Amino acid sequence: MSRPSDMLPWHMAVLIPARNEEVLLPRCLDSVRRAASMLPHYVTTDVVVVADCCTDRTEMLCLDMLRGVGEVICSSAGNVGMARALAAAEALARVPVALERCWLANTDADCDLPDSWLLQQLRFAQEGWAAVAGIVDVDWFIEHQPEVEARFRTSYELRPDGTHPHVHGANLGVRADAYLQAGGWGAQPTAEDHDLWSRLRGLPVPCRSDVRLKVLTSGRRVGRAPLGFAGALAKHNLDVAETVAATLAEEVVA
């Protein structure tokens, strides 16, 4: 049974930085639309995409797909932290409720969100959490060595209690007042998610990591942010090569 406090108006803003994402962005925006449709009637939604240094059709696709339900901002920052900050600033300028009931749901343009993604975050917000870090899974590994999928799944730690040690800008939700109290996204070209999460954890607000909040991200080998998730995934290929080389060397010695 719903409590009266659960029926208070909320606003969920989905924030997406994008650079030359014409191939994968439609999948992402379609999944955002499905997730928004699962929310109850007292929740409003907004989508803000920052087309950052794009030279393809990303901006045009956004303008077409977000007509009436979101906003597209063009940027020449060339910096994912700045792009996320621009998206947040635009969303906060448009928010129709108090900041304490506005939730910033961050993801990436190469992600596919489950239908329950926003509904899960709404429930976390209604429970009083100020920030939630989710996890990612990979859609395909065709650009990688055959052993990489198993290496990724083995090394990606998920704890028995339902928590985890990961922080991904692709799956990070934060209440607007806590976001501003923490100082917002920094201008880092990479690891901007870890930076914001660290500052949120330093505040006297409740933060949690939860394996139930999961998105699917692309398994591409070359990403948009230097040393980002794609780079970490690609590093498994180097580890595989080093293991093979070491094994061959041992066989030669033997």
C-alpha cells in the first residue's frame, strides 16, 4: 500500500553526454523512453543530451527523437565532465519541483537501459537515498579476444550483500540538492564519476551502491573518454596476450 509521502511530485532528469554516437544513441534514447513510461503519474521527466564535439548526425538524431520531451545542447568542450555538468545545469534550470524531489539520472549514449531503470531510482529516492551508484554489463565482446568476456565477468566484483565497489557515469543517480552540495560534475576528461562520487560520500547524506541498478553498455574497444570503461575493457586483451606470451616462453624453456 502506498504511503502519502510516496505520492509527492518528483522529477526525473536523464542526462546524457554524447560524442559521435549516431549509431548507438537511438538505442539509448528508445530505452530512456521506455523507462520513463514506467513511472507513476506524479513523476515528470526530462532528457538532456549534450552533443559534445560531434562531427556526425548525433545532434540531428537528438533533435528528432527528443522533440517535445527533452533538450539538446551543442558543446565544443571535448570533455566528458564538462558535458555532464552542462547537462545537469540545463536540467536544473528546467526543474518543476523542489530540488529535494529532483533526481538526476546519469547515463551514456552507448547504453541500453532496462525498463525499470528510472522506477528503481525513484524508489531509492523515496527511501531517502541521496545518491546511488549502479553497475554495468557489456552487450557484446566481438571486438575483443575470446577470453576477454570471461576475464571481465570474473574480475567485475559484485558482493554477496548486493553492494559493489564500482562507479560509472553511465549509471549514477543523485538527488539535485546533494549534487549541488557536492559541487557538481568536475571538468575531468576521465574519472569524473569517481570524483563526484567521492565528494558525495564526503557529505552527511546517505549514498549507496546497489547491484540491482544495472545498465547494458557497449563492448567497443575504443571509447570516447581517455582511460574510461572501454579502455579498461580493452586492457583485458593485453593481459590475455601477456599470459599467452608467458606460457609460450615457459614451454620454450621446458
